[in-house]
Amino acid sequence: MTRIALLDPSDPARLDRMRSLLPEGWQLTAAPSRSADDQMQALQGAAFAITGDAPVTAAMMAVPGLRAVHKWGVGYDAIDLGAARDRGVRVMRTTGSNAVVVAETTLGLILAVNRNLVRGHVGILRGDWPKGALGPTSMQLSGRTVGIVGMGHIGMALAGMLRGFGCRILYTKRQPLPPEEEARIGAGFAPLHDLLAASDVVTLNCELNDSTRNLIDAERLALMKPDAILVNAARGGVMVEADLADAIRAGRLRGAGVDVFSVEPIAPDNPLLGLDQVILTPHLAAISADGFAPTVQRMMDNLQAVAEGRAPRDIDILV
């Protein structure tokens, strides 16, 4: 029997939904916690592993019989690809599968921060009516300049949504897009420092790697307009959280929406906790109930291809 180990702890109902999509004769078990011992134990006897947020270390790649690791989503910074290559373990992801929902969440955070929606909601729950107090920091999105850091599947989906607001869209990435592609999505390339200085809204939608780690720090935050906002739906390590907190407290930035953190679940001493101008969400940007079955089926198709000696979907292959 072929066994898959789900490395992220999961409730029974979710596991049952996944099991209904398994190839015939396959078995799925889940690690009971994120502890190193439980993760290693879950992998014993498994041919395949699936991870959402759980790291996959070199030691885990060395577990006998492990043939492939599949990322549920796209960010692979917590997977040791070098160890996978050394051990001959295939690594895959669901490229582009969550682009629309992450873009929607990014847009939702932009609107929520810009319009003070959460601060208004919390104020009412506390028995207040903060309409007048929130007016001076409530801004419209329409017609504003939005800078997108990273223009992959998510950035392109977000650009399409922002066009409906009549936004001027800037983007930055390692290599600019061809002019015809820029014209199609309605966005113009700008170096990072120019994008930060010109934008009313900056969104982080890039991968976490050596070139983007701590990309948004105190020096770069200082380039932004004091009435601008920042949204991070990429990875926590792309942004220095303490520097963002300092900028918010000092009034050098109007607000922020943050879905991802350097330590997850969020640490109790995270400097962003308790800041009224910051909306925090628990890495939910890629979650979509209606996208569950298609994404799981795509992972199963890729893993079944490996099991049968066939090539998985080309755009999903990392190793």
C-alpha cells in the first residue's frame, strides 16, 4: 500500500476530505504536531509527503523510502531542495493554483487597511462609534498608485483586479516583463526604490529567497510616503517586522496588512501585535474551500505520476 504523510497537523474532517481524493489503494496519515520527533515519525514508511507550512529538512529527506515531497501551494523556502537533489527525492508544488485567492486576499487587505474596516468593527464591538476618529486616515483606492513587488502568477492576477479601480500599477522583479506583456496587464516596471517612493500602496507578492530576504527593512520603508500602506502576503522573511512596527509607531507609514510572519504561528512577542493600524491574518491568503478538491487532485495526479514512473506536470516540478 502506498502511504502519504501529511506533515501539517489536520483535523479529522479535513483528512477525510483528502482521503476521498486518494488513488485507489493509497493511504493518508498526518503528523499529530509540528515537533521534529512527530514529523520524523510520520514519515516512517511513507513514499510521499505533503507539506503546507511545515518545513522539510535534510534529515527528513533522508528517511528511507521517501520518493517525493509535494508542497501544498507555491512557496518552497522551507523545503531543503539541495538535500532533495542529493537524496534523489522529487519535489513539486501546485504552481499558480492559489494565485487568484492570494490576489483576492491582498486586495481585501488593501481595502480593509485603506478604509479602516477592522478598526471600525473593533470600535463598535467596544461600544464606541469611531466614525469621526477614523475619517482622517481613511483613503480611497481608486486612482491611486499601487506598487507590486513580484510579478508572477499572483502579481498578474492582482494587477487585473486593480485595473477595475483605475489604479496606476507599478511592479518590480529581477527581470522586467516584455513590453507586450506589460501592456497586457497594464503595469509598468520600476526599480524597487522608485516603486516605494511613488506608490500609495505597496504589496509584497514575491518568493522568499536569498535576494528577497529582509528586502523591506528600515532603509526601504523610509522611502515610502508617510500616508502609504504596505501589504505582505508573500513570506514573513521578506519584511523586517520590527522595522515595520517602528515605522507605524513613528507615523512614517499609515498602516499595514500582514498575512505572513517570520515565525508561524505568530510569536507572542511579535512587534506587530497590538498596533491599531495593522491588520494581522493567520497566513490564510491561499486558503479557499472551493479550491480544496482541485488542488488536492492536482497533487495526487503528480504523486501518482511519480509512483508510476511518469513525469509530473512540468510547471510543478522543483526537483
